[in-house]
Amino acid sequence: MKKYWNISVAVFVTTILLQVLPAIAAEEKIHTTSDTLLARIQVEDFINDYYWELATIGERDLSLFWAEDAVFDVNGAVYEGLKAINDVYSLGLGPGGRLVFQTNIPRIKIDGEKAVVDLIYTGFLNTDSAEAPKPYEQGHDHMELRDAGSGWEISSRTLRTFSLDQSYAE
């Protein structure tokens, strides 16, 4: 009797999982349609431009990428509004030298006038032009964008750092 009970429970659980898991998996898939293709290309260009500008901080105005009411969360430190975000960037990136970024292919989900972007980034620091850049920082970047009519802007950005080379902090 106990053997049949275990088999019945296993069949029941398997049946439930077979019904639930495809729905969960389908929810996570991103489907590009002809309606979202142009927006996706624009978001990809936006991300490329943003990370390019990060590498030239001090030379460009990063506020052009942010909404006035944007929220920026860096490992739990939250900055609200464009002024607070500009203040963070005015401190510079890294301990000095040139910091450049490399990203993976971003995961982009377009939903009408909004987009969600997830990517992994690696920051490379070059403090001496005679030496090769060294990995400095790596993390997850989650951006929520909105179409401002004249282009995309960041409404929310969350960075979670995976690793940081502490030798530069000394």
C-alpha cells in the first residue's frame, strides 16, 4: 500500500510540475516582434552609448541618459533624482586612471513605452599606459528605461557588484 501511495504522490507532483513549469518558462522568454524590433535596436544603441560615455566620464554629460526622477541603486546605496545621481558620477569612477567597460549581450524586454535591460559588465582599469588594463570590477546591471519621446532614458538602475579588486583601494 505504501509503495502505491509513493507512486501516486510522485505522479501527482510530476503532473503539477509539467503544467506549471512551462508557464513559468514561457513567462521568462523574450519574444521580439516587428513592433518591438526597432525599440530593441534603439535600446541596444542607448546601452552602447551609455557605457561608452562611462569610459569618458568628465568629458560628457551623463545626465542626458537619466530621467529627472530616476533612481540609482549601487549595492544598496540608493540615490534618488538627477542631482543625486550627478553628484555620484562627479566623484569619478574607480581609483584613478582610465576605466573602460565590457558587457555581455544584454537581455532586453520591450513592453510598449518601457524596456527592461539586464546585463553583466566587467570594468577594466588602466593606471599606466605602458601596462595592460586589469579587471577591476564585475557585476550585474539592471536598467529600467522609458521612452521619453525623443529617445530612451533610465528611470531606474540597479548595480550589484560581484567582485572588486581591493588592491586598488590601498
